[in-house]
Amino acid sequence: MSSSKLFLKLVPSLWCSKWRITESARQQLWHHGPSSAPLDAFEILVENYEFNENKEFCLAFGRAASVLKGLPFTVVRVNDIEGLPWMGERVKEIIEDILEEGESSKVKAVQNNENYRSIKLFTSVFGVGLKTSDKWYRMGLRTLEEVKCNKNLTLTRMQKAGFLYYDDLISSVSKAEADAATWIVQDTVWKILPNAIVTLTGSFRRGKQTGHDVDFLITVPGSRQEEELLHTVIDIWKKQELLLYYDLIESTFENTKLPSRKVDALDHFQKCFAILKVHKEGVNKGSAVRSKVFAEEETKDWKAIRVDLVVTPFEHYAFALLGWTGSRQFERDLRRYATHERKMMLDNHALYDKTKKIFLSAANEEEIFSHLGLDYLEPWERNA
């Protein structure tokens, strides 16, 4: 078996890439027909297992959801999933219940669980993680209004911003809004460093039409001029009154030696987590087609959008681009494959060959795939 075929067997998020169907076609298949119900069900289960920190089941159902999401056909019978990877008995039972009864009793029980509903609600607030959500739940809090009115709580700056701009931040970011944010980021960065490379990453680079936030990777070829870049960007946005919130995290990259052994480890590059004010005219200016996002009359002519900026040294750009493009499940399985099948370590910083005890350089993503013995996959083929 070739390494590429082995990888397709091991990695569910890539299993169906051989069909090369477009992202729009995949979306149409999934949102019209019975198979969308199993997918939604598994994502609910994955979320619940993640809330309860059950890594085993979270991974198992996450892989199953990845396989189902990539199928180029509608699942109408349990037999349709025979021979597919990661379709264990628990998975088959849930699919069978949904196909026969229209819903799964196990999934319904999760949806009706007070703990699940509360944690899901609390974690929808920017800056609120699982530990904080669990703490609020144990305090007897069940609604966001109860949290905001509780005088015994001290919210962080990030959480205060999350509540202040909650309605905007929980709504999906459209492609037009992402284009508007891209125009703002590129215009600002290029005024400072005209030769900088500014790349839209995340779900929008994978061809999605909506997302939760907008991620950018920034690098400057042939220099280390990028080190003070984010500080200057922040100052400019403050003066323009575009910056509603920001958290600047300085680089600790120089202190790292090997790629992390943890598949979900964060990188050590300088980054800024921000909430940016995107105006109506910015959406029109940044989009190739005039957006209908602001077609209706609104009380304000802007929307608060989460924007993440990551700055990387040029020689590590390809690895950071691969990591920040995602998807999360794709990256998890790619790194597991590198470790278990190739005796390598891969993260957002580098690729290390443990057998030869050398770092493998890469000028682009194609070279990283080549080092791993894999066929290159376009960003839109990495959705999972």
C-alpha cells in the first residue's frame, strides 16, 4: 500500500478527497437530505464529550463526523457506511436511530441536559473557556443575564468585551465581511511594510462562505522587520477608532527547540487577538460583489468582528500556514500521521525527522506534504 493510500485510510478528514468534489457541492449534499441529521448529531456529541473532557469519545465521534462530512453521497441506509473508517457500533447505532426514528435518543438526552446547555451558552461568550463555564454552572448560574448581574464575579477584559459585543460575535462572519477585514488588515500592514505577505487563513482559506472569526498570517521575506509590526498596527487602529479590543501576545518562539508532541499545542509566534470595527462601506469596498449584509436599516453602520493576527519568521511561514489553515481535525490527524507513520514531529513551527535527527525545510505547503510522502491537498480539501 502506498503512503498516500495509507494516509487516506488513517486520516478520516482526507478519506474522501479522491473524489475532488468542490466545497459548494459538498455543502449542497450535506444540507439537503437525511445525511445532515447524523452529521449534526455527531457534532453535538463531540461538543458534549469535549465539555466533559472525554478525549477518547471526543476523538472517536470527531473522526466519524469528519468521514461523514466528506462523503460525496447522501446516507439513506446504514449499509451505506459499510467499509468506511471509524464507523464503530456506537456510530452505527446513532445513524440507524436517526434514519429510522428521525432522531437519536442519546443525542436528544444531551441536548436536554442542563449542564450541556449551560456550558454551551457560557462558552459562546468570547473569552470564556470550559473551566470558567463549569465554575459558573457550579455557582448555580444558568443564563448570561445571571452572570452579568452577579456581583461576586470579576470578569476579565476579554470577557467584558465578549459580553459587550455578544450579539455581533455570536453571529457568523460572512465572506463579504471577511473580505472587508482583509482589506483593512492588508491596507494597514502594507503601509508599514509594503513587502509583507498577508494571508487570509482558517475556514475562509478552505473555501467556506461563513466563519466564526477571521485569521491572518503575516510574514516579511528576507528580514526580521516583522518584530514590531503588530505594535504599529495596533497604534494605527486605535487612532482610527477601529480597535474595540485587543490582546497582544509576544513571541516566545526563540525558546522553542523541537516541534511539540501535543497535537493541539499552540504555537509560540507573536499574535494579536482583536475585535475590529468593520464599517458598512468597508464591506462594500472589501468585497468583489456588493454585499447585502447591511441591506436592512440598522441602528449602527458597523459590526464587531473577531480578527486574529499571527506574525511568523519567513523561514517558518509554510508550517504556520499549514497549521493556521486547518481544519482542526485535519491538523490533528496530520500530526498523528507524521508521528506514528513517518517518525517525524510536525507543528506550526517546523517538521523534525526523529530518525535522521534533522529539521526538514519547506518553502511552501507542497514541500511539507512531500516530506511526509503524501499527495498535496488543496486548502478546500482539508475541511473536517
